[in-house]
Amino acid sequence: MTPYLFFAGTESSMMAEFGGLAMSGLNLLGSLFLFIVGLAMLAAIIMFVIDVTQSRSAIRRNYPVIGRFRTLFSHLGEFFRQYFFALDREEMPFNRAERQWVDHVSEDGSDVVPFGSTKILDPGTPIFANGLFPTLDDDMPPKPDFIIGPNTRKPYHPGSLFNISAMSYGSLSKPAVQALSHGAALARCFLNTGEGGVSPYHLEGGCDVVYQLGTAKFGARNEDATLNDEKLKKLCENPHIKMVEIKLSQGAKPGKGGILPGKKVSAEIADIRGIEEGKSALSPNRHVDVANVEELLDLIHRVRETSGLPTGIKLCVGQTKPIIDLLKAIKSRGDDSAPDYIVVDGGDGGTGAAPLPLIDNTGLTVRESLPLMDDLLNEYGLRDRVKLIASGKLITSADVAWAFCAGADMVNNARGFMFALGCIQALKCDKNTCPTGITTHNPRLQRGLNPANKAVRVHNYVKNIIKEVEIIAHACGVDEPRDLKREHLLIVQSSGRSVPFDQVWDRSKYM
């Protein structure tokens, strides 16, 4: 046999073998396709039978099988709207422009933008009244010493005018709290523990810590949710704990105690709080030992004397009469009986879990409650005695500067710091499925959150907020943010004109 005939025969054999393999593969794929189609048809038949016989959903009963797609598309809709359809300034509770700004400054990016503003000046929008002769950056005088609780055994000298608001370990994950603690230490701001008690992770970074005494008094409680003085005293001996905050109400759910779903109550969290593992932690609606203003002042005095620390209260303003009664009771007892500070939380504040009627429909926003509280403290001669801290949806430098114009001495924020940690506003805080690892205790999801990296972002966020608020203050012709007054604030009206805040604000409407 010649070589040519040999190779020709081999090639023919290989082609035939390849053709046979190809046909076998096609037959296998065809069989697999038919099998999958058969399974799909069987599943459709089963779903059809289930849908037409069930009675819970009218849509599925009237439109079997295809009616199921409505639930699927409704679930996916929030993701498609966020990435493809929503405009930069129309999402809630925070729009894309706000979230991207926080992300940008947290990465320590450029603080300038090109071309011009894209902000829509709707009625109610604040505008800062710049001065003719701005303060030169090089001419800034030394900042005056700011002290909270000067008459306590351990007065507090805060290192920052912008701080981390109450977020408990339990609502947040371990790496999230670790990142906040280390970031707060870098930024020299304080970290509020939230009502879940003081965890090792709040203290880990060595930052200043504010212990929040919630209605359940986690960390310093008796079995009946009354205060345990010995536990409180021992807890506050920690040198990192600088103040105590008695939480009366929270902006997102005034009249409702804290809620931590049972799926997030791990063994460690249960031990820190002194509750049962896996069982939802539901705090009382109010402090069981505080039913009137006199008992509230008694509790403030007791906590301050036991801890030796500046002691304040946190509340969401609704009815003004109880607040006036409190201020009258303080004047009757003496100014020393007053809380060392008051945190005014807005009705549009955030939370990990709360009933929708309270989130949407209860409590004044910080835009109303802050100037109201400032006015009341001034009226009763307590403004110098009581420091005023604003909290609730103040995540940008313009928001923070507004708060100083409206009367705040300091500003606390929570959700801005969540964005600094990487939050994408997935709205899964109560599901234990947070995709960024911030509000979940799933180790697989937590793995994506690196505390060391996020601590730097927390520091950058604080640094750039303060820097930009100082830019606004200098533009208005004052030396520092606490010098901003209502005269530096204009409010856009429905006519398109801007009117000084003092001409718009009418406290009598709330009395």
C-alpha cells in the first residue's frame, strides 16, 4: 500500500469517527433538551394545579403560573430602578447623588466638581447666605474649648463636631462595629453604642464611646428592666466611655422600643445584652421607671451620680407640652438638674427595623424639631447649660452646616457612616442578608467587609465633612461652624425667592 493511500484511509477513518461522536453529542443534547422541556412542562402543570386550587392569592388563581411572575418582577423592580431607571436625585430615603457623594469623600476623592450644580431648588431648600468678606483660612483663630458636663466628675472635651450616632452591635455586624471603632479613633470623633450595650468591638479601636442607656437598659439592667447601679458604675469605669445617653425615643420609631429580630440574636449578642439567644429583643416602649418629668430628672441625676459622666437624653420631638413641662421642672429644681446635653433625633431618622406607620407618620423631622428645641432652651434660660446635638438624615456637609445654622452644637449621624462602610441601600437591614456585610451575622457575607480598609473610609468621611462645613462657614464670614446662625440661612419659597430663615420659622405653630 502506498503512503498516500494509507494516509487517505486514516483521514477517512478519523472523519467517520468524528462524525459519529458529533452525532452522539447532538443526540445527547437533544435528549437533554427534551428532558428539560419535559421537566419544565411538568413543573408548569404542577404549579397550574397548585395555583387554581389555592385561595390565598387572587392573581395566581385567576392567572395560574404567569401570575407568579408578578411577585418576581416586584422583587427585582427595586434593583432595576436603582441602577437603570431612577434619576440621580429622586430615590428615597437617600438618592444616588447623596450616596455617591459620601462614597466619593470616603475614598478621599477630589472635593470639586465641573460645569455647575445639578441640584433642584425646590421650595424649602436651604441656601447659605455668603458674606461679602469671607474668612481667610489662614486667619482662623484658635477654636474655643467646648465642654459637655463641666460640673460632672469627668467632663468631656469632644474632639469632633461630627460624630457617629447610635448603632448597636446586633443591628450591625462585628466587622462593621470594628471598622467604626477604629475609624472613630483615627478621626477623633465619638462612637455611640446604640441601645444594645457596650460590646468589645465598640472599645476595640480605642475611640471615645458614648454608652446609650435604652429603655431595656442592656448592659446595666435588672431582670425587670430597671437600672442596676452597680453594673452601670462598673461599666462606666472604662476610660473610653465618655458620656451616657438616656434614650427616650428614636426618630424612626418614637413610642416604640428597639427591635432586634431573633435571627440576629447570636450567643455573643445574647450574652452582651443579657437576653435569650435566638429570641427577638424587644425593648419596652419607655423606661419602666420613668412615667413623668420628675422621674426622668431623678433618673438623669442617678445615672450622672453613679457614672460620674456627662449624662444626656435622646428624643424625637412630637408634642411640645411634655418638653415644656420638663424645662419648667428643671427651672424649679435648679439648672444643675438639667441633662448635660439633648440629642434631637428627626422623625425621618433611620433604623434597622421598625413598624411602617411609625417610620412614615410619627415625629417631627429634624428640620422642625431642632430649631424648636433651640428656641425652647433659650426661652427657659438653659441654652448655655444644655448642649444641643442634632441627629437624623444629616449625611452631607450642607446638611451638617444647616444644623449649625439652626442651633446645633454638634451633629451625629448613622446612615452616612453606613454608606462610608459600603452600604448600597439594599434595604435588607432586618433580613440578616445584607449584601455588604454591614447588618448581617452571616459569616460568608461579613467576609466582604474589611474593617481595616473601612476604618480609613470612616476617617476620611469625618475629615471631609468637617473640612467642607468649615468652607461653608468661612464663605458666610464666620470663623468656625458653631458661629453659624440663622441669619446665614435662606429658604427657597414656592415663588422661587429665597427668604431668611428667621422670617420663615414660626415657633408659635408648634405651641
